Amino acid sequence: MQVPSFNDIQQERYKLFEMIQVRWESNVVFSWEWWLLLTLCLLPWFVWWKMLNKEEALPILFYGLIIMLGNFILDNIGTDLQWWGYPIKLAPFFPPLITPDFTIIPILMMFIYQWFQPFKSFVIANFILSLIIAFIGEPLFIWLGYYELGSWKLFYSFIYYNLFGLFAKWLTQYFANLNENTNKPSP
């Protein structure tokens, strides 16, 4: 096999995007599945805002942004390696599925972060939420036709949600402590 040039790869990517766009315009946009995704992308943010502890908004949002970034990175890797795919998406030009990556999962995890501040209770709540997302939420999205597994296993998702939730908590706490230490007056 001849090594493809960058231009060859770009041409193939463009052809692939054209196929994705035609399918999306013909079968996805404005379908009931698309409207449900759009609703699930917007409505949880209103609920989150109503239930947010506004006094702790900055660390909660920082925690959520870390979760979103991790989801985005893993989702791009997973779709590129065909560990999973998304037959139905809000827009044809986003590789990840925006609704769980940037709305449902981060909001649920931010609620856990907000409501379970002591580390031990956070670990337990994060573990339970990881089980729910991986073994109830993801199968529901598979059943609805939003998500198809390739070589990925739901157990891997559980491990990711659990460990990344703990990492995000640690990183948020690290920066909060760093901020507190820099704001202390010098002796």
C-alpha cells in the first residue's frame, strides 16, 4: 500500500463528511430523535441553573468544565478509533455526541460535586452515578439509536466516569487550595 499524502487524506475526509451531511439532512435533522436530543441538550441547563448553589458556582462550574473536556477528548478518540459511533447527532460536523458530553453527564456530575462535598460521600455518590450512566444511561441511548458500540464495553465507560470524576474533584480541590494559599496575607 502506498503511503497516502496529506491531500489524499483530506479528500477522503471531505468525501466522508459529504456522506455524513447528506444522511443527516435526509434522515436525522428534525426527526423526533433529533428534537429529543435538542431538548435534552438545553432543558437540563435550566434545571441546573435553578438548583445550582450560586455561592459555590465557580468551583462547581470548573469541575463541570473538566468533565466536559475529558468527555470531549475521549469521545473524539473513541469515534476516530471506531470504539463507538453516533448514528443520530444534533449537527453533522461534530464527532462527539454533544448532548451527553456537554450537558447530561457534566450536569449530573456537577450535582454530585455540589451535594456530596465530603470526600467519602463524594466517592460513593460518584461510584453510584458512574454505574447509572454506564449501565442505564448508555444502554438507553443505544436503545434510542443515538449510540452504537464498536469494540468499547460499557464496563470501560463505568471505569472512565468513576476515575475521571475523582480526578476532576482532585483537580478542582487542588486549584481551590492553590487559590486560597495565594490569597493569604504574608506574615
